[in-house]
Amino acid sequence: MEILVTGGAGYIGSHAVKALAEAGYTPIVLDNLSQGHREFVRQGVFYQGELGDTVLLKKIFTQHDIEAVMHFAALALVGESVSEPAKYYENNVIQTFRLLREMVKHDVKNFIFSSTCAVYGIPEKIPIPEEHLRAPANPYGKTKLAVEHMLEDFSRAYNIKYVFLRYFNAAGADYRAGIGEDHFPETHLIPIVLDAAMGRRKKVNVFGTDYPTRDGTCIRDYIHVADLAQAHMLAAKYLKEDRESGAFNLGIGQGFSVREVIDIVEEVTGKKISISEAPRREGDPPVLIADSTRAINVLRWKPEYSSLEDIISSAWEWHKRKPGNVLK
Ligand code: UDP
């Protein structure tokens, strides 16, 4: 039971590799290590290389009996996608096309795709169901939607089965396994607030305090990365049972504002966080909350670690251990 995991040395991918190995699969990881960390991959087989390297893909698909592909490898910064869209279309769409074309050539039928709530754009309805109109508000979301469309067409023509997993806000860490969030540059709220708690940053900029929400700051649905990893393993099982292709939201169904996240970080770490009220960040919807009923009912997904306290405590434990981080 070999599964190709692209981006398996990255934040979410490495947690999925661990979940797959624990469920008896052999992860075959392909990662160019542009954001990933070689030491995050402790199970399976590792290949360093580009997603669109058709020679390497051919070798992998020939040497291994790949039953499904999990595709994590992507660029995922909204702001950067606005200033450098070419990079996003090249990496997220063109490279993915090459991967899909090789899959078709080698008769690999199952694809599990790291999609995102960014495909919905500014939601018309909260919580957001999977049927919600897909109208992404930035190039990052558009590249993810382009891949969804590509798979829908490939599925009709070449009999590929797919699962789109639309993540909300991934956070937390399996720190006991030595894996967690480690991006450069870091732009995500929770690691930034934890950096401030460690004294590595003087203050946290709160982007927008005049949103139509309970305290004026944006509300997000934070989901523990280990729960996301479980959903991937369940999606692999689901496709093995030859069930229908489909999309699944992955969130907890509850939203927390930026200020609420900062408050919980203060409680968990015992450190005072200085904040600075900053202008809105372009492209940020005021509220994103998932309706994940389908994943719960159909994939039999049971998020276990996703109380915000658990998420932040695990992220804090990781943050203190992260190579290069020293508590001040
Ligand atoms: N945010 C913030 N300050 C920061 C980083 C993020 O106020 O330094 C806000 C951001 O505007 C958004 C929320 O925190 O409303 C979550 O942002 P993040 O980048 O973590 O995830 P996103 O929702 O963009 O995927």
C-alpha cells in the first residue's frame, strides 16, 4: 500500500506521512525541500526533486506500486500570490498538471488534493458548505480552484477518482514526533503570536480592527494539523473502497477572532503579548468557518485535538523546541 506524498517534508504533509505510516501505508515522499525539512520525514521512502520532473515521476511510478497520490506540495501565501502570480501558476497549476499527466500515463487512479477554503472567496453563508459558490478572491485560491477544475475534467475523461480536502486554518503540531510549523518567512497568526511570547518579536500586528465581527478582528476556524492528517488517511481508505469523488471541508465549525487567539496564547504561555492595530490585510474575508458535516458523516472523520487551547499548547511546545528557537 504505497502512497505518493508530494510535499511530505512540509508542515501538513509530514503529519500526514506519520498518520499514513501508523495506518500501515508506505509513504513515498517527493519534496524539493524549498519549504520542507528532510528531518521531518521519518517513515517511508524519500525523493528530493521537483514535482514536474517527469523523469523522476516516471521512475517513482515505475519502481513503486502507487495506489494513490496525496498532493501537498504548493505555494500557499495569499499576499505573495498577489505580487508574484506567475510563481503561483507555475508551481501550483503547471507542475500539478505534469504530475496528473504522469499519473494518467501510469494508470494511477486516486488523487487526494490539498485544497483550501480560499476557493470560496468571500463567503455568502457561514458556516460554509461544500456546495458554496467557488469564487476565489486571490491568485492563490484561483490556482487551487484551477486544479480542482482540472481534476473534475480528468476524472470524467480518464477515470481518475479525487478527494478535495478544503482546509480551513491549519495550526498546532505533533511536537512529540519532532514535527511542526516552520515556515520562512512566517506569516501565520499563531506562530507569529508565539514568537512574540518567546520574545523573538516585539509585538503582533493585528490586521484590521474594524471588521463586522464581535470584536472587530477577523474570525477563523482553526484545525489541528494532526486532525487534518487523519482526514487524509481516511480519504485514502475512502478512495480504496471505490467511492464517489468529492470535496470535503476540514474545520472544526467554530470560529475565533484574532484577539481571542492572542488571549488564549497569553493564557497558555503565561506571557503578555503587545499588539499594534494595523490596517486590514488585502484579501482577508472577515469570517471563515467550515461546515464539516460531510467529512464527519462520509469519511467518518473525528477531530480529536482541535480545541483552541490544545492547538495552541501543542504549537507552543513545538515552538519552544523548534531548531534555532531559544526562550528569552
Ligand atoms: N493576522 C494578523 N496578524 C498577523 C498574521 C495574521 O492579524 O501577523 C490575521 C490575518 O489577517 C487573518 C488571521 O490572522 O485574519 C489568520 O491569518 P493567517 O495568515 O494565520 O491565516 P489565513 O486565514 O490567512 O489563512
